[in-house]
Amino acid sequence: FSSGTAVEAESAKQLFIGKGGVPSMPGADFAFDLATPGCNPLEPRGFDYYKAKSSIVYAPPAPDTAARIAAWMTARAKDPRFDLSEYRSVNFLTLGGAAGDLAADATAFPHRQALSEVQYLGYWNAPSPAKEAANLEWLRGMYAEVMPRLSIGGAGCYANYADDDLAESSWPQLYYGANYPRLQAVKRSVDPTDFFRGRQTVRP
């Protein structure tokens, strides 16, 4: 996000890319802006309700990924069910560096060699079943189209963005990969009665 001009934003970005900084990822060097307040981080917003989804990127995305994300963003900006101030974003968080220094089985998080982690976020400003339904429709539709384009080299999700849309048969692998059986063994050791449990907690 930037509150400056496109030229100023590009100049600032180049300070962080390359040797000693964030590695460049082919196919992910795109940007998209909406009129304020859609993409203005300084614009005041109301209290937020939100839904989050995520994916892990192991290889450069499909060539049309940027166009598809822009199309979904533009469609939401024109959707009368939303105010422009009801924020939405697709954030690419670069991995590598210290995150990649550990082996995939060193911690619960297995995606150590991934290029980036992506957040998909949709917000609404007031408690409203209609707003929530519209937001979920938009977010799920975008995710269904964009996520496969970002998962060419392998799939994954980030457990910190717990996504109850994920099937019971898939979330353990997407979050934890080959580490999940070891986490289950720890669970059985420290919580044999499954006292601490939730929709996507580690199963005994």
C-alpha cells in the first residue's frame, strides 16, 4: 500500500528488491489500485468484520493471475452490496530468508521453501447477515479462481488464517504437511482427553 504517486511507490519498492532484500518472483510483480478509499491505507474505516483465506506459493503463478485478481477487485468495487470503504485485499507475503533456513520438519510450519504466503481478505463494516453472505460469496468465488493459479508448484495454507471452508480431509495436509502425524502424537501425549478442541485443532 502507498499513499504516494505510482512513481514514488515504484521507487520505494525498488529499495527492497534484489540482493540483500526481497527476492523477485516472476509473475508476481503486479500492482492494482482502486480509487480512495478502496486502496488507501490512511482512509478511516469503521469497525471491521472479516473473513480470511490463504494459500502458499511454491512456483511463479499462472500468467493471467494478476488479471484475474484485478477483475475480482473491480467487480467488488462496482457491487452495490458493498461500500468502497469495506476493505478487500490480496496480500503477497514474501518468504525466504530466515524462514527458509529451517528444515520443513523443524517446526509445525512445513512451508519453509515456499516463495510466498498469500492472504485473501474481505471486510464488512457492520454486523449484517446480508453483508456477510455477500462477502463470503465474493471471497470464495475469487479464491476458487485465483488459488489454483498460485498453487502450480504445490499447495498449502497458513494455519494462522484458520479457514473453516477447508474440508476435514484436506486442512491437516494444507496447514501442516508431513508434520501432522507428529503433532497428533504430541496432542495424545499432552491432551489425551482432547479437552482443547475446536473446528480445526489437531486431532488425537
